[in-house]
Amino acid sequence: MTRSKIILCDDHAVVRVGLKELIQKDKALTVIAEAKDGQELVDLVLSRKCELVIMDISMPNKDGLTALKEIHEKCPKIKVLILSMLKDFQHFQEVMSSGAAGYMVKDDAPEQLIIAVKSILRGNKFVSPSVTKVLVDHQLRSVDDGEVPSLEILTTRERQVLTMIAKGMANKNIAAKLKISIRTVEHHRANLTNKLGFKTPAALVKFAIAKGLA
């Protein structure tokens, strides 16, 4: 079996050791290199072939956001999962708009990391539940203040479901189209409602149309 190659970046050695041990337990994944700062990470990415980078934001020499932008510009096919202590909306928005494929915080359950890695390697976006709660709270406040929610907080699958909802497709048709269960479609609908802060299906459709998804 060919293992997916991963590069780790964190300025704390003990964190890198723990991450490597966790990842190496999965036979589909392998850590091929480690970096202690943003500059070392960029150098490694440019010299070593990998599919995924797991990195912190707060680092010396070259901060994580700058390194992320450089990696995304020079190696756009490489996926990046942010693993940080920060879980405020501003940092989330900055890294996701700079090319990150996922966002987790360091106090998330260890098994969430493997779920995130595999989801991202399949081409999906991933946001851990603890971060999603922060985003939901932010979006609900934004709705109360009259602001329009952003599509950035949605996963790739949620955008697909929202697009189909906007086109008037029923749950069973969405399930058949995406080859998922009706219950999963209902789950995505609930997530969309919570994340975007709209209380009615009509409001959700109106938002999707306004965003050009229909």
C-alpha cells in the first residue's frame, strides 16, 4: 500500500513527536519530514514530495499565515491542515481564504486529526466541531447585526447540498445525486441552517440564489 506523505510543522518538538506517533499508527499515512518554523517548512515543501502539510499558525522566523500563502502559491496541489490553539473567527477566515483545506485546534480529540487528514486527502474541506461552534456563534451574531454570512464556513459537501437545495431538489433526489443517504442529506441541511443562521428553508434558498449557487 502506498502511504500518503505528510510534513509536520510546529515550533514545539513535543507536539511534533505526538503528532507523528499518532499519524504513523495509520497504515495509509506516513510523516516524511518535520519543520520547526515557517521558513524551514517552505524549504521542505519545495524539496520533498508530499500530499499534505499539518502546521501551526504561530511560529518563529516565518509565521504560519505567510508560509501558508507561499505554499499555496508555489505548490497549489498540496493540501494544508491548520492545527492551532487559536479558534477565533478572524484567524479561521484568514487561513481558509489563504488556501488552507482544514482547521483544527490542539485540544480537539486525537481521533479527529486522522478523520480530518483523510477527509482532506479525499478533496474535502474540514473544520473541527469545536471550531464550527465558534463560527456558528459568529454567524448568528452577524445575522442579528444584519450582515450576510460567508460561504467560506461551509464544507465542499455542504456547498453541493446547498446548491441542490437552491435548485429545488428534494432530499431523496439530492441523496441519489450525491450517492449518500437521505439521513445524511438531512444532517447537512441542519448544519447549513446552524452555520448560516437562517431559520426557514425559504431564507436558505434565497441566500443560495444571492450567492449565485442556483
